[in-house]
Amino acid sequence: MELYITELSKYIITLFIALYTLECFLVFRFQEEERRKGIYIRQNFLMFLVHFSCFLVICFETGKVEYLLFYILQQILLFATIMLFRMIYPKGNRLIINNMCMLLSIGFVILSRLSYERAIKQFFIVTVSLIMSMIIPYFIHKLKFLKSLTWVYAGVGIVALGIVLILGSVTYGSKISYSVGGVTFQPSEFVKIIFVFFLASALSESQDFLRVAVTAVLAGAHVLILVASKDLGSALIFFIVYVMMVFIATGQWVYLFAGAAGGSAAAVAAYHLFSHVQVRVQAWRDPFSCIDAAGFQITQSLFGISSGGWFGLGLFRGNPTAIPLVEADFVFSAVAEELGIIFSMCLILICLSCFIMFMNISIKLQNGFYRLIAFGLGITYIFQVFLTIGGGTKFIPMTGVTLPFISYGGSSILTTLIMFFIIEGLYIIRQDEGERRAKKKRRRRKIKNETERYEEDEAGEDEEEEE
């Protein structure tokens, strides 16, 4: 019986996630949130079906009641998040919230399969993070002084990274975190957001060469501290975000080409300066030549992805735990092995639909500061997704970056939630801008109609006087 349920569930789960992904892109047919309501309702229905189907298999495979109780708690959390957001922020964008909940549910599923203890920890982290993040759209919408804190953002970011460099603990050769009261933080995750606010504030005020040069120096300070800490994955994200935001703010291709040239030179320098970079490059170029050493992770990842096929082996039917650090760096490989390549492709497309919506919001914002924030956070998010999936599939060398909402990690979960809710706040601002434009347009039309009527009345009176 269990075998039949597992085999049938693979196709059912794949169908549900494919339909959900289709709805993610059908949303863009309509501009008004009102006309998207039917799509959002279908998305919610499909999301809960995917979640239910996966945990049904988990419960059958394990035979443990605690998984059922854990599933119920997740359902309550996801449903409460969707309903509370709709009640508190009726002007918010529901695609972003739906995708966020969908990705979180996938993360709960795969972590429950890999490590029940870590899945429980992740659930409590998500719960607390959601409670903290839910108020962010309100503050983004109401606080008007955020644009004026340019140098405060830069100072806070540099100091936070500097503390890690000096006091941080070493993890796999890199200084990326420090502990306070038994709680471990990864400041680079939070500084990514502050860094975007710094660039948006600086570049929205002026885009002349002097301002670009000053921001380059301060951005370079962020990157150099991360390089000194050997947190090269985060350093790469900071660098790419800086180059792209400068290019969008100025519209000057020379900055993009200069950034590409500088990045290439920095990559070559990092290869010669850091031995662990050489190890990762070697593992990327020919992992099978060092399969029992540096290439072990990537080869196991490739074995897992290839063994999964289109529909996966089924939950608890594969062997993803053979990959070291599978819950963090290689969680995408676990998804591909047990849920299938089609499911994994849908996961990528869901992330892509989030990015497209971020860019859509950015383009339609009138305020340059807000527009750059939306763009910068969108680039940060999608580039992190690219680095994680690209590293796990041997498309690029592994960088040690986690997959947002899916991988295990408290700092990553909290900061990604903050990013998504900041975007929600910006979307509400965009809605307000649209309403003001529509009101002005109606006012102008009313004045024009009254003027035309007045002119017609004047013309009529002149004709009567002539007669």
C-alpha cells in the first residue's frame, strides 16, 4: 500500500506544482490586483494540495504521528500568514505572499525528510520571523526619512562586517558568524539589505561621477572585509548588486563593463590568493578526479539529481543524506532526487516569478529611492538563487550560499522574509502613487470638461447677442 501511495503521489505532486507555477505567470496578464483574485485563490488551493500530498507520503513512509502534528502546525501557520496579510494589507501583492508561503512549505517538506529536528527548529524560526516581519510594510509605507540615512547605512554595514572579521567564529574556513547569548547570527545576511538601502539612498540623490566614486569606495570596503573574512559568496553578491544598481541608476554602460572587468580580475586574484577557492574550482572543473576529497559533495549532488529523473524517486526513497551539508548548500539536489526534475524546474520558475514581480514593482515606482530598493533587493534575491542552484548542479563553482526559504538557516530565513515584506511595503506605495495619479487625472478631466462647458456657454451667449 505504501509503495502504491508513494508512486502515485510523485505524479500528483508534480501536477499540482506545475499548475501552481502556471498560475504564477498568468498573474502578469492583469495589472489590477482585483482581476487577479481568482488566480490567487487557485494558487492557495494548489499550494495546500502540494503540502498535503507531500506530508501524506511522509506519514505513510515513517508511520510516526509527530509528522502529522507537525503538518497541522505548518498548515495553521501558512493559512494564518495568508489571511492576516490580506486583512492587514488589503493593498498588498498576493503573488509575493503566495510564493513565499509555497517556498516555505517546500522547505518544511524537504527538511522534514532530511532532519526532523532541524525542520522543527526551522519552523520556530519561520514563525518568529513572520511575526517580526509582518509589521515591516507599515513602516516602509509610513517612514519618510529612510532616504536621508545614506551614510548611516554605510557605517552600520561596515561596522557589522568588521565585528565578524575580528570576533567571528570560523566555519569551514570562513568567518561568517558570531554568537550572542547562545544565538548565532550571520551579519552579512542582514547587511545585504542595509547595503541596498545605502546604494539606493546615495544614487537616488545624485548619479554624477563623484557620487559613484564615493559609493564605490564604501561598497569596496564592504566587499574587502568579506574577502578578508573569506566569505567569498557574500562578497560576490555585494559586488554584483553594486554594479547592477549603479548601472540602473546612471544608465551608463561604461560602469557595467568596468564592473565586469573588475570582477573578472578579482576572481583571478581570489583564485591565486585563497587555497580553498582553488579547491572549489578544481572540484567544479573535474569533480571525479577528486571524488574522495574536494569533489565528493558535487559528485554526490550530481548522482542524486540524475537518479531522480523527471518525477523523482519519491520522498524517503532516495539517499540525499549522502551529500554533506545537504540541508544547507545542496538542498536543491535533495529536492531534485526525491521530488523530480520537473518539480525542481517549477521551483526555479516560482523564484523567477518573484523576481519578475520585484522588477515590475520597481519599474512602476515613481520615487527613485524606492525604485532602486526594489531593484536591488530583486537582484540580491535572484542572484542568491542562481549561486545556490548553479553550484549544486555544477554550472558554476560552489559558493556556500543557501537557497532562500528552502535551505536550513535562521539568518537566511529572517533576512529573506524581511526582503519580501519590504517589497510588499513598496508595492503598497506604488498602489498609492497609482491612486494619486488617477485622482489627478480625474481632476484634470473634470476641469477640462468644465472649461469646455464654460466656453460653449460663452459662445452661446455671444450668438444670442449677435441675433
